[in-house]
Amino acid sequence: MDKVKFTSMKDGDRADYEFLTAHETEFAAGTAGRLLTALRDLDESLSGYQVTRLGHSLQSASRAWRDGADEDWVVAALLHDIGDIYAPCNHDEYAAAILRPLVREQCAWVVEKHGLFQRLYYAHHLGGDPYARETERGHPCFDDCAEFCERWDQASFDPDYPSLPLEFFAPMVERVFARTPRDPGVLRPGVRVPLTDAAVAAGRAAR
């Protein structure tokens, strides 16, 4: 079979859907590669900063890694702005939707809300509310998102920062996207892992 037999989904049979499932599984296995390509495309994204969006993403992930963050946090930092090209009006939600089935619930929530939290640093210059994040006050991950933005996001526009290359992070992205989607052992609802680990960071200090 090269294609399904149906032209309306309700007319498909078991053979059709087993065929499609096999194709979808194979296609999903290439997600990490497509995301790495999309990250490279961020080099041609929004201009005006002193670094490209790829440079910002690599710098955010490098800071996370050097802070001793675990792999979920590092990949979240790397991909947090992946939606800038395709969803400029809700890039944070776009990135979170990509990550949510495959990383800790804590990390997905922080990525989803980081755009709101980032307003603290600039909204007052544009007549907006820098404290819009207060609508999320009381959420268990509120402080995590505030720390994510302060340590890794808002600080990562420095053209002189020695960011690690995309190739350094590629194996991490591949491991995360090779996970079983929605695995409770990965999502770990209600679990909070610190963004930083001084002992791990000390062991990474040479990079």
C-alpha cells in the first residue's frame, strides 16, 4: 500500500489506519532534526537586537547548561523562542505546545508563560503593564518562570558571551524528542526541579 484507500476519514479501515500510524511514527522520529533546522532558521528571524534569535537561543541554553540545569531545562531554554518565525503573536505558547508532551510539566509551563513574565523588563517603556505576570501569582511554578527569565532569557542578548554551538545541544534535543510522548515518568506533574545545581555547574565550568 502506497496510500490509504479512503477520501473521507470515516471510510477508512483498520489496514488504512495501521498504515498511517506506521508512517506517522516514522515521521515523528525526525522531529528533532526538523527542530534543529528551524533553530538555524532563527538566524534569519527578527532583527534589531545585537544577537540573532539563534544567538539568543544558544546563549540562553548555554547559560542554563553552565548553571547546572538538567536536560529538560536546557532544551526548554534552547527552544523557548522557536515560535518566533511561525507564531510571532504567541511564540511562547507555540514553543510550549512542541515541548509539552516530552518534557517535565514544570518546564512546559515556564516556556508557555515566559513571554508574559518578560514584560517586566520592557512593558513600562511602551505604555504596558510590566507586572502582567501577577495574574499567575500563586502558581507553583511562578518563581521558576521568574528565575528562567532573569537568569537565562532577558540576560541573553550579549554578543560577547561565549555561547556553545548548536552541535553541542543537538544530542540533547535528539534524546528529548526520542522520549515516549506523554510518559508520566517524564511529565512528572507537580514536580519542581531547581533551575540551577551548583555541584553540576562546577563540573561543567571548563566549557
